Amino acid sequence: MKKSIQILVLLIIVICGFQSCTKEVFVEIPDNDPKLVVFSYLSPSRDSIQITVSRSVPLNHVIDYEESLIVSDAVVELRAENADWVRLLFHEGEDVYRISRNDFPVEQGRKYFLRVSANSFKTVESSIVIPFYSDINLSFLKVENSSGNGENSIKYFLKFQDVGGVPNYYGFQAWVNMYYGESGNTGVAKQDLYMDGFSWVMSDYVFDGKEKVIAFSSYYFGDGNIGDTLFVKVLQTDSHFYHFHSSLESFGYSDGNPFAEPSPIYTNIQNGLGCFAGYSERVYAFPVAR
């Protein structure tokens, strides 16, 4: 009995000790107002500049899926370095602000500024420099066919030479014209390829100044034929383009994984969200034996 009383007294002391250590902590909740979300990519090869402007959805806000997030009454402006601001017009039905290349040319190596303002929002700003396109000596190596478990694949190998001594950022897209149908009734269809083993955007951080081998694959069931031409589009981008798309892929990989750490989306829009980036591009065509 005496022992039970001692245990009870000890428990009371422990509980009182925890209560005496309790502290009230006041956390200031950060500003959670909607922000402007701006997306635009500038390139000398594009026929026009398109800018989308929407608003973010605040934390714990109930989303109305019938309500558009597009901001159609914003003042959207661009300017080149040492030039005046030019305002873009909103195009109904497309939900974009646009200006043609003739009215606003984009040049490699030049700096450009973006400014967007709208009622009830903070004005957002950003700036970029369009990268020069450097020759990377992209060349075709070989094509391989493989099959297994009823699935066939065609893999195209290429290599390129990175320009050393400076940070470089790339984006790669590839496609072929695939032939199908019976002899004498053959059709042609464009087929996009998948990049093997790498993200479609990459940095030369680990292969600065070296040759790099890349591969693209297409997958199909049944009989198939190799396209007669391989097309590869190479984007040489700024760091903003690379970091934004890399963060998008990281976010996608963590989606639905309860053990994954949160993966924030990169932004270079001051006072807002989104991405303002630039790139130069070139399309290569390589004949492929069929």
C-alpha cells in the first residue's frame, strides 16, 4: 500500500512538472493574400510573345472550379534595355497577353524587363538576358531496336560537345515521322520521343566542357518501322528556365508520396509567382536508315 502511494505521488510530480514547462507560443501567420502569377518565355525564334497572368489561390481558400483565375484587366509591359516600355494587349478566348515579333523583336544577348500591375495586387517585376546559342556539334551516333514482353522500342543515340568554362543550361526535344500501313498504302505520323535517363532540361554542372551522350526512345506494340528522319530541337536556356522546369519535375516526383519532403516551385517573379525566362534554339535533322 505504501509503495502504491509513493508511485501515485511520483506520477503527480511528473505531471505537474510537464505543466510547469508548458509555454504559449504565438506564431504570426504570414501574408496570405492572392498574388499575381505570370508566365512568359522569350526567344528570338518565336513569332510572338505570349504572357499569361492569373492569380494564386491562398492557403485554406475554398477553390471554385467554375471561377476563372485568369486576370484579364492587368497592365502588362515589356521593355528592352535602354528602350521604352511597350504594353501588351489581352486576347479574349486565348487568355493571353500578346505582341508580335515585328512589334517587339527579341535578340540574343540583350536584357529584357517585365512589369505587370492589376487592381488589388502588388506590382510584379522580373528581368532576364536572352542566352546566345553556342554550337555544340550535335551528331547522330546510332539507332537500336529492342523488344520484350510484347513491347518494342526504338532508341536513337546522339552526342554533343559542351562549351566549357561557363554555366550552360539545355532543353532537348525530339521526334520522328513514323511510317505505318500496308505496302502501297503507307501513312506518316509525327511521333514524339522520350529522353532516356535524364530530364528533358539539364545543366552542364557535372560535364562542363565534355562530350555528352544522350538517347531518345519510342515505344510501340506490334510491328513498327523506323522513321527516315530524326528531328532534335535544342534549347539553350537561361538559369530561370532550367530551375523552374527542374522544380516542376521534382514536385511531380514527390506528389502522392507521404514520406517526401515538400518541393517548392521555383519563381523569379518579384512580389508574385511564376517564371519569366529566355532561350535560343536550333532544330537539327538527321537521316536515319530504315
